[in-house]
Amino acid sequence: MLELPSTTLTVQAGTDGVATYNSITVADASFLRAEQTINLYSGPDGLARLSTQVIASIAGNVITYQGTSAVVMPIGTVVRPAEAIGENTPASMVHPQPVMIDRIVSGIAQSEKTKFAI
């Protein structure tokens, strides 16, 4: 089983299910980046998806969406990057998200990267 990195909301998002908002505060946004799609799940197990959003920007641990939401999400709501969808492999999770590519690249010594040249 592939385990995706996750974080949780530290401040409730939404008030009444009607008023919209476009930002959330999480415990750790360091593994996320702008333009990445995230899924938000009910906590603490993170099984029922509550919302899917695209990140517009991140400032510290505050994530601002490209759109808006009215869904009430309590503290402890689980935030995970959406699985990458590759060509001919919908939702296969075979293709890493851009943020994971950044982690992979930063973990390879520059002298080793030349071995990947085509």
C-alpha cells in the first residue's frame, strides 16, 4: 500500500456550510506547493473525502485555494495531495506529483544526475 504524506487542519474551516472561504490552516504545509491538487478527508482516519481543491498559494501553513468552498471542516480534517493521474493509468498513483519529483531530485547527488541523460 502506498502511503501519501498528509497533514491536518489546525483551525476549523467554514462556519455554516453556506458562507464561502478560500483558505485553510494546516499543521505542516512544507510538502505541498502551489498548483497542486489536494483532497480533504474527515478526520482522524481520513476515509470520507469532504473536498478537492487546487492550491493557489501557500504562506507558512496557510493554504489559499484557487476556488472557494463552503464545506465545514473541523480541526483534524486530513489534507493529502491528490494522486497523480498518468496517461493511460487513471488514478494509478504510478506517476509522482511535482512536489515528490522535487524531493526525488533533491535526494540525488548532482554527479549521479548525469546518468539520467538521454
